[in-house]
Amino acid sequence: MKFTETFANVLLILAIVGTTAGIFLYENALENDRECITIHFRTYENGNPTPNVVHIPNNEKSCFRLTSDDTTHMFNLPDFGIYSEPIHPGKWTYVDFTPEEAGEFSFVCTVVCSPLHSKVRGKIIVDN
Ligand SMILES: [Cu+2]
């Protein structure tokens, strides 16, 4: 009787842990499978966002996968009214948008991330 109860409890714990781990791994795999353009944000002193010139197609949905290599930043594409959630070191922040105009557009950081924060910028080139 005692052995059966212990065995059942062990099975229950394994099922709970296994299900939780499975959901976590599945969600991680989904995130990594998205075809996104990865940009690593860095302060101006640490080399600025990399890459800081990105080409995307016009009239097609583009996905940006943003992370930080130092401190918290934000991605702002003012010409398209795009503001990301905060971009934290070691985490991913996603921004999707569909440009409807070709040309060169600056993206900037909107968090005071360092003394030279106002120089943290890059360029999105929407190709025709
Ligand atoms: Cu900044």
C-alpha cells in the first residue's frame, strides 16, 4: 500500500514537471522558428545597434527580434509610429510591421541608456 502511494506520487510529480517543461520548450521553439531580423541593441559607447542598417521589402510584413547586449533600450521607428516594449539584456522583444512606403527611415532608442543615448540609432531601408 505504502509503495503504491509513493509510486503514484512520483508518477504525478513526473507528469507535472514533464508537462511544464514540455510547454516551455515548445514555446521557446516557436519563438526561435519565427523568421525575424535580429538586432542587438548596444549603447553608443558599446558600438550602437548591430546591424544598424537593415533592408526590408515594401508592403510585406517584417518581424524584428530585438535584444540588448548591455542595458535596457527601446526601438522606435517614428516615421511608422512604431514603439517596442522595453528591450532587456538577454531577453527577446518582437516588433512586427508592414511598411507601405519605400525609402530610408531612422530608428532610435527612446530610453536614456547612456550619456550618449541620443546617438543610438540605425536605419531601416524599405526596398521597392
Ligand atoms: Cu538609449
